[in-house]
Amino acid sequence: MYILGIETSTKTGSVAVISENEVIAQYCLNIEVTHSERLMSTVDRVLKDTGIDMSRIDGFAVSIGPGSFTGLRIGISAVKGLALATGKPVAAVPTLLAMARNLPYAAFPVCPMLDARKNEVYAALYRMEGTAPVTLRPESVLSLARLGEQIDGKTIFTGEAARLYRQQIDGMFGGRALFAPSSANLPSAATVAEIGIEIIKGGKPADPDNLTPLYIRKPEAEVAWAKKMQSR
């Protein structure tokens, strides 16, 4: 089984092709270029360099968020198009869950974090049972202060927000705060694809027509539109 994974929830987008036994290829770029400019060309390059034609791809996996609203829409739209064109199944993978999966066998709870702006973060808390993250606290958007009230004991923080707010987290948690290495901080298309294999083999693929981002917070455009309508 070959799965094509796509991850676009942050500016560091990635595309991967994996089998049930190994990562065959993964391309990851942490640069200031929009996903719309590079995503499909990266998909083409990964397939060309691996020698695996699209007809041999058995399914797709995509990170659904939370994260960048624009990035998520681009990644999900691409996977929708590929799924509808090929008839292959799709796995919808929550971003924070995939990030926790980067730290298998962790002895302490794992808290993946992404910057939600407005002095808030997207965060969740997981206990690792081997390679499988078990949810202790579901995805939410909250302030660092509120997050600190919800977490006890030693915790591993990972993600771009953990790097961005490391000083504040250290101040709040002291010696209870542990930080993942930079290599494990980023969402990974290969990890998304790994989870995707499990979802598809488990008979729980997503309906491409109904595939939507997990925003948690409403997009600014929706908020502005609601305010405009209320003011009329």
C-alpha cells in the first residue's frame, strides 16, 4: 500500500509517500512561499523522484488542522481534487494528533502547540501509549495562562508555539516543562500518511465531498461578516 501524505497547516509544508513499512520520500520546506505556489509541483516531484505513478497510490492523507486557515484550505482542496480524480480513499488527520505522534514512547504527556495569534495557541494534551497518542485534553484555542491552569506535572511541549513562547512556558512551569527537539517540532506529512494508513485500513476514510478544515476558531472573514450583519 502506498499513501501520499500532505501537510500544510503551518508555513512549513511537506509532502510524503510512504508504504506500510517505510518512508519512501518526504519533501519539507520551511520558507516564506505560499502553499499554492509549491504544493502541486512538490507532489509531482515526489512522485517523479520515487518512480511511483499516481495510479499506484492507494490513498491520500491530509492534515486537517488546526493551523493556518489558508494553508489548510489549500492542502484539503488539493487532496479533494486528487481523490475525486482517482477514486482513491482519503484519511483526515488532526494536526496536533500527528505532531504528538512524532514523540512515540514519551514518558510524560505531550502538548503540541501552534500559534493561533491574538496571544492564544492551539493546543491539546496526549498520553503516549507506544506510538499511539491517547487524548487527555482535546484540541482547543486558549491563552497560555489558561493552558497553564489545565496542565499538571512534567509535560513535553512541541510545535512552533512551544518554540515561540518557550520563555513564558519556562516561567509558568519551571522544571516541569520539557521541550521536544527541533526535528520533532514540525508537523510531518510522513506522520500524517502513517496515521492515514491506519485510518484507511481500519475502514474509516473520510468523504472527500465533506472534507473540511478543523479550524476551532472561526476564520476572521466569517467573524467580520457576522459583525457586519449584526450591525445592520
